[in-house]
Amino acid sequence: MDIYTGIDELIVYARNNLLLDDLDVCYVRNEILALLGLDSYKAGNPDEDKIDGMTDPDALMTEFTDACVFAKILTKKEVPAVTKRILTAMSLPVSKVNDMYADLGGKGSPRADRFLADYVKASGFGKGGNPAFVEEVTDDGLTVASKGEGKEELAPLYLAIDELVYYAENNLLLDAYDVDAAKRAIADLIGLDSYAQQEEIDYDKVDALDRPDLLVIALKDAANAAGLMTGDDAYITIDRIMGALSLLPSEINDLFDNLTAKKATDFLYDYSVKNYYIKKTALESNIRFKSDYTKGGLEITINKARPEYADARSAAHGNTPAGGYPKCTICPENEGFDGTGKCALRTVTMELGGEEWFWQYSPYGYLGKHGIAVSKAHSPMKVTDNTVVQLMDFVDRFPHFFIGCNAALPGAGGSVLSHNHYQGGEEILPMHKAKGAVKLVYPKYPLADIEVLDWYDSVIRVTSQSRLVISEIERDIRNGWENHTDRKLGIVAEDKDGRHNAVSETMRKIGNGRYCLDIILRSNVTSEEYPDGVFHTHPEFQALKKEPNGLLEAQGLFILPGRLEEQINELNACLVNKTALPASLSEFKQMHKEIVKENGKEMSKVEAGIYIKAEIGSVCERILENIAVFKSADETAEFLTGLGTFEIN
């Protein structure tokens, strides 16, 4: 048997017999992959006819584990424990089985008793497993219970488990019926075969927590002291533990769909913080400041969590999992996959423009409630007629968010060009506050507000209550720009290297239910003078940012690399001590020179910090001017009137 076919047959069995929800299939498959130590997957060829008549898992599990032993994925000694954990992964939580049992009438109801007996048989419930726990059928349904036979020397580890599980009850909606099952899951993941509940839980301490950082550290330390969680494996194991303590994807979706828009997005964000997918404590250590010295009030962040990719090629490589599964780091198959550290990731499904999409929050948190809308299909980034429809669909459902797309061009912002996606969040960015510099009219729709913004890069704002009007005007501008060439300005629509013009777009809902679409004109054309891009960060500013400037930078929120924290401290010391820049800071020569020229040589550490922030803001302004395809609002307006469908108002 092919291993991947075997996994697919297990999934078919779970759908048929264990009520596995379609939204949980990827998650459960990834759990099975993790149990087998596999970092890749490809669709197999399951024999569904063979499985259709099965109501007992023994034959199927034996065939599958024999194949795993033959392929040297498992040893014979490992088979019983792995078999039990696979069956548990495919089965519903105890609490859900018990809820169904009660809904059918509970003990004494022939229908309920038949359901429970069938589920026990199909799931292998009560057979084997961790020796520290026992599975039993009771009058209430199913129960997993601790035998209470612990080891004194492991008491700190048992306590760490108890406190983390109690935290999950408080914060992750862990059902009381699932508490001991959760403890068993943790024990299985760290290789613990004994357990006894502790009496010393500090309930007040845990009740005060809104994130699990302290409890995770305590568990890691206790497990490490017991020789059960060491080295690099600790991060992976903690990710898997937090995934096991979280609700299933289908349960998250059910809760999300039953809340109003704002409450739904708040719920998912809070849950993602509480289950440790978004490591908010680490994000709060990022540096962020508003550059008051800039015309647009630019926001500057130094993000220490995200790796820096100096060019489009390295960005694309960095966003492709080494094993080729999933196809990229935002594919739906990441949910629950330990190979990309996403066991605790939870997503919610939605429909945009008649297509299946899903929403998740970014672990890097560039802005308030920073999230990503991702196409279910792994297809390349594109901006088409349907893009603006999808953006409007999104803000119709979530009017408190903005949403936008990067230009589908390497070197012009997007780092995951292989998978169509949008990003947004619950924050007003500097560009959103920009006023109009030149007003225009689209004679076919004279009530639409059209203006070129008083902004650094080339931005056209279209505002209307009509989806049709927004769509038609957007199409006119996009098509016009994609085919526009002006060699005097260095703009080339297409050459031997391909097409170079594209748009980034961002959508918001504003007063009276109007759609507000900002269209940012982008180009990735290169030249001998600017081999990285004519409309890319110019070489003299790349000390600050080598990466392409994406949707957020174009809107005035700069995501700068974590290396800058140390480099800024070194630059500060050089300024205060009036010492020459070391070779490691040679790229900062121009910034150093400008700071001294503007402020003189004498400065304190605090003053130097202020001057450096002001200089960073100034450089970011010039980067935005670099990426502007037209260097003035009047030039942008001239491009629009040249299309023949716009007039100056």
C-alpha cells in the first residue's frame, strides 16, 4: 500500500464512520503526518468501495501500519501507540460525542445507545493508549480519566500540565469532558507515560492570564528537566500541544459564523493570541513609531519576528516549505501542519467573488489585527476584473477592516506571488488620511468621486456607493496603466523581460456605505542605472530596506527588518561619541552624514535617538518617491486624461 493512499483511506473511513467534518480534514491529515514523522503529502488513490462497508477500524489500521513498518516509517514496537493516536486524531472530541448522545435521548434511548455503541466500535475507544489514562463508557457517554498513578519526581511537570490545561478551559473553550483527554494528548506529545493530578494549581495566577507565555515556559522547563523536551524540538512540541488544546477548525468556523462581523473578527484574533499562534508578547517588543517630521505622518515599524528577504527570488524561496508540502506558507493545508509551525493556526472560510477563500491572522502582526484573505486554490497572484469584486465582498462583510492586494509583479511588493491573496487589518493607515490634490470626473458616472491623492507615490482614489461604478472605473484605470509606456519617464509597459506595469489596490468602507478604492500604480521595470528596479528603493537607501516595498509601505506603514535594532544602536553610539562608522555600518554613511549636517556633531544619546528616527522617516519618504511612477499629482492626472475617459473637474 502506498502510504499517502493509506492516509487518504483513513480519512475516508473517518468521514464515513467518525463524523469527520470536511473543515477538519486537512487538520486531521496533518496530525497523522506528524505522528508518522512525515513532512510531505501528495494525494493518493483510495479505494472508497473497500472502505464503504467498514464499521471497525482494525483491518484498515493493520493494513496501513504494516505498510508503514515495511516502509520503515514505524517500528513494530511503535505500532500500538501510533494506531491509538491516529484513531484518536480522527475521532470527535469526547464532549462532542457526549453532546450527540444526549441530543439523541441519552442512556436508555435505543437510538442513542446504538449511536454510542457504533461510535465506540468505529473509533476503537477503550482499546490501548497511554497507560496513565483509561477510556470508559459511562451513563453520560464517553470519558477519559487519569489513573492517578504519578511519580513524585515528576510533580513539577504534572503541575505545569494541569495549569496549562486549566488555562485552556478558561481561554480556549476546552470542554470539561475533554480535560483529561487534553492532558493525555500533552503526555503523548512529550513522551510521558505517567500522570497524577496536582493539588497546588495557582488558580489566581492562571485566571489572570490572557496569553499562555508563562505557562508554556513552565511546561518547557519542567519537561526539559525530566529529559522529555529538549533543544529545537521544544518549539515544535509546544506548537503541537497548543494545537491539541485548541478547538477544531470546524468548531472555530461555527462560532465565527454565529457572531456579528466585528465580534467575529475580534473572537478569532483573541483566540489566535490565546492559543499562542500569534505570539503577542514578542510582537509587543517590536519597535514602532510615528514619524511626525514627515508630510504624511508615516508609521515606522521594526519587525523582529519576520525574516528579511533582500530580493523577490529569495522572498519566493523563503515562502516555500522545504518538503514541497504545503505548496506555500499560506496554502490551506498549513492549518495544523507542524512542518511550518502552524498546528495552532485556525482559519475561517468565506466566499469572495463566487470563489472559496479563507481568512487567517498573520503571526507577524504588521498592524492592528493584521490578517490575510487567501484563495483556497493555489493559483498565482493576479489582479483581474474579479479582484475589485472580491475586495468589495470582503468589506461588505467586514466593514471595519481595510483589505488590499499587492501588484502581481516580482520586485513590486508581493512576496508570495505563487498564491493569490489579500491582506488587511483594523487600522487606518497614513495614506488613508491623504487628501485629494487633483479632482477628476468620469463623464459616464459623474457622481463618482475621483481624485489623485496628495501622496508620495502615484495613487488614484475612487469613491462611490455603486459596485458597478467602482468596477468599471477600476477596469479603465487598470487596463490603461498596464498598457502605458512613457520612455521619457522610464515607464515601459512590456519588453523582452515581460510585462512591467501593474496595480496595487486597497478597499475600505467609508461614510454612507460608500466604497473607497485606492489604486496605486506600480512598475518593476529595470535599467542599467537601477538593476534592482527603476521604481524600487534606490541603492543609497537600501541600508534601511532592501526588500521590495509592498502594499503596506505604499500606504505609509514601513515594515523594516529586525537587524535595524542593533544597527540603530551602533549608529547612535557613533553619533554620541563622534567616532567613525565601522565597516559593518558602511551602508549608513549617507544617513550619518545627513544627521550631522542637520543637527551638528554635539548630541546626547536621547537626542541622537530622536535625530535617527527623524532621518529614518525622511529616508522612508524618499523611498516612496522612488517607487512613484509619476513624480507629481499633475503627471498622474495627465495619465488619466490621456486615457480619454477622464476629465479634470
